[in-house]
Amino acid sequence: QVQLVESGGGLVQPGGSLRLSCVASGFAFSTYAMNWYRQAPGKERELVAGMRGFGGSTNYADSVKGRFTISRDNAKKTTYLQMNRLLPDDTAVYYCNARLLPFDYWGQGTQVTVSS
């Protein structure tokens, strides 16, 4: 059974930091690209950051470049999103995604709220 379980969301003040984690099970984790998406109220889901399988290349949305870092630990079957210098516009539900087409798996999401 495939599972992606996110954690680490919460309420943080502008300028603060959070680290999201996504623990995977039920598939060959190291071979999959791992991505973080987010969806704010009234907006479409957007790709925030991605990392290719086997710890390959990364890519980021322009809005988070220099502030967010994606990483993965294949031994722990876990991917992370380190978020620094958070802004109110970063408020959203953040989703972990594992993709190796045609397979495409999603977590349940974790809420991140940036507010003073």
C-alpha cells in the first residue's frame, strides 16, 4: 500500500522557518522524483520544488528560489522541504508528490500558515 505522510506544518511568523517532512512507503522511493506542491485558498495547485530520482537535479518555483530547499534521504524514504524567510504569500496546504510515470502518488497535505 502506497503512503505519503507529511508533517511539519503549522503557524509561523513572517520571516520564520519551517521544515516539512514526507515519509514514503509502498514503492521504490529512490527511483521516484519527489516534489512539493502547494495550494492556497482560491488558487490552483502549484509546483514549489522538485528533485529527480536518485538525488538528482532540483528545480524550484521562482517565488521560492533562495528561500526553500528540497532534499531527500533515500535510506529513510523521506523527503524534506526546508522553508526559510517565510512570507504571508507562502500560506497554503503543502502536498508531497511522488512521480514515476505512469505512477503518481500524493500525500494528504499539511497546512502552513504565515501570519503575525
